[in-house]
Amino acid sequence: MTANINRSLTGQTVQVDLEQHVPLMPGDELRSFVQRFVAQRSRYLDILQGCPPPVYVLEGSVLRERSARFQAAFRSCLPEVGFYYAVKSNNHPDVSRILLQTGMGLDVSSGLELETALGLGAEDVVFSGPGKTDQELQLAALNGDRVTILVDSFGELARLQQICAGAGRAVRVGVRLTTNASGLWRKFGIVPEKLGMFWAKVQECDNLRFQGLQFHTSWNLSPAAQIDFIRYLGSILGGLPVAALDQIRFIDIGGGYWPPQGEWLQAAGTSVGKLKMELGQEPGSPYEHYRLPASAIKLFAHQISDAIHESIHSVVACRICVEPGRWLCNDAMHLLLSVVDKKEDDLVITDAGTNAVGWERFETDYFPVINLSRPALEEKACHILGSLCTPHDVWGYSYWGEEIRIGDILLVPTQGAYTYSLRQHFIKPLPRVITI
Ligand SMILES: Cc1ncc(COP(=O)(O)O)c(C=O)c1O
């Protein structure tokens, strides 16, 4: 199907393709995903004996299993690799605590996260992020034995030197490289072409020890973007003086690994759905679910390592660091809600609102809402809405279960990444976290 769009300024007519190209989610995979949670329903329901809904449930065993799997994938193909959990993806201290126990370090992006990391006893922390304040740099400098500072700009470098000189401290530093010098991603780091100049500046800073560099690309469904940058970085490293290469102890290749189940979308979350809405049309049926596939972590690890061997280790034999967030914590946290009101057969209101996830996630992303009180492997149309005073407070357009009644307990699974951290104190109190 195509649509003609008139561009009023030019009088031009443009034809756009409105065919849905995102594959539908395979029904049997979705059913077995739901079945996994239904099979454990008494485990989740038992939690509510001591604590009424709504709650976030954090599963330590899932974090441990993910950490082991992630580390094994990269260890099997890189000689020396360091793992740093990206705290921003889920900033509940239990998540960091458990991942520290699995041998990971922490990647923090603010003084607040750094305080959490230090309070948890983390011994190996990387601190990156734009616009670090003097106070944040001071805290990092005072804990220089545990923190490597990934400097974001030439200005930050000068401030850090001054702070360290004032405090009589020496710290390890790296530098963040921007992966895209145009658009909004340019706010991160320095352009790679200035790496040599940056290294020379660090040599003039008596209190700073240059140790390496970092980059990060986001939302990678495959390793393509990481590999492209690694290859480009290889060419930049090739142009550095030997003295600079000799100082590089690590290259931190960031996070951005998409979990293997891929990205699950409502029609409204697909590009065609968005276009249709712009044209005043319905995006598609809310009862059809779509999935953008993602690469397995072993494939990420293999292909990225191949690129590293070819483009980086051929120039500098250094440790490789990775900063996974979403991949580790996405599946480790779920929400348990209850039905407070049933206004129609196909319209219920829950006790919690989507302030618990911090954004209007479920208008575009699909996650099954599972009725643990009346389980069935059938999906039924029903508006499942939260109790905030906004129509955008949507959990889903359907539920999995036999039927739905007031008092039923609903599970919204795998809400561990960029939801808890983004929770908002808006209208309703926030759910408690129960770690199991
Ligand atoms: C520098 C840096 N490292 C790691 C991450 C973690 O990314 P993800 O949770 O997608 O793995 C982020 C996320 O924004 C980041 O900015």
C-alpha cells in the first residue's frame, strides 16, 4: 500500500510505502515466553503475601545467569577483557551489588551513581559522561585508586588536572571518543581525529595518567555499528605516535547490546505505524505484535572480537572493556500490579500507573500482560490502563488469561532496563522493590 503526500511548500507530491516491513512476532515464541512466567506463578504470587501490590520483583538468579553468559561469550574470544555494568540501565543498588558479586566492575555516569558504587565497595569503576561537575570530578579524584575517569572534553581535562593538583592526587584517565560527529550524539566525547592532540595534552598534566579510550554506540540489534567504529578507530590508532600507543592499557567499547529476544513492538512503534499516525490513520491492529530480531551475544562477541583482532590488536595489544547494561538487567525485573476497577468487559484500571516505568512505553513497545490469578495461554483484547490522570497511562491493549476481574494480579514481565531508573514521582506512589 502506498500513500501520496503533498508537500505544501514545494507543491510536490511524494509517494510513501505504507507496507509493514517489521516481521510479526512468532505466536509460538510468544506463547512459550508467557508459559515460562505462568509456570512460576505461585513463586510470584507468594511475594505478595508479605507485601501488597504494586511491586517491582528483582530476580537475582537472572542477573547472575546473564552475567555468566555475557562474560563467557567475550572471554571465549578475547585474551583480556573487563566487564563494567552500566548502572544507569537499572540503578537499584541490589542490581549493582549482585553484578559486583559476579566479578564485574561498574560503569557510572554521575556523582550520584559514583557514590552508590563506592558505597557498595566497588573496587573497579569507570566514570564517563558529559558535563561532569567539579564536585563530581573531585569525588572521583579522591577515590582515584578505585576509579578511572573517562574524560569527555579538553575543557574537562584542564579542570580535572587543576582539581587533582589542588588535592595532591594522581588519577588514571581515558578519553571518550564520539562515534558520530554530527547530530545530537556529538555531545559525547571528542572527535577521534583529535585523539593524538588529546594524548599530547595529557602529557602536560602532571597529575593525570593516560591509560586508554572509550566509545559507545546505543541500541545495537547487531554488532554492525560497533564493528564499523572499531575499524575506523584502527585507522586512527595507526596514526598515533608509538609513545601514545605504549600508554594505552585499555580500549572500552561501551554497551548497547540488545537482548536476544529482539525488540517487541506494537504497530504504533514501527516506522510504518508512526507514519500512518502522522497521516491521521490508525497505526495498525493493537492485537498484532511485531519483532525486530537481535543477534545472539555469542555472535556479538565473535564478530566484535574479529574486528578487534584485525584493526586494534594489530596496532596495540591492550585490554578490552565492555559496559553492558540492558542485556544484563532487562529480564531480571518485573512488575506485579492488581486490578482495582473493571469499567467494561474490555477496560480495567490497575493500582499502579506507568510512572513506575517513567515513560509511555507500552503505547509503542509490546510486552504481554499476564493475569497470574486466572492463567491461560490465550490473549484477550482489553484495555489495561493505569490509575494516573492521563490517557497515556497504558500497560497494554490485551492480557493473557482466562478472564480478568477486580483483585486479579497482573505481571508485566522483563521491565528491568531503562524503566526502574526512569521511574517518576508523579501522582501515584512508586512500587516497592522485592529482591528474590
Ligand atoms: C557510555 C555508556 N556505556 C554503556 C551504556 C549501556 O548501554 P546498554 O544498556 O544499551 O547496554 C550506556 C547507555 O546509554 C552508555 O551511555
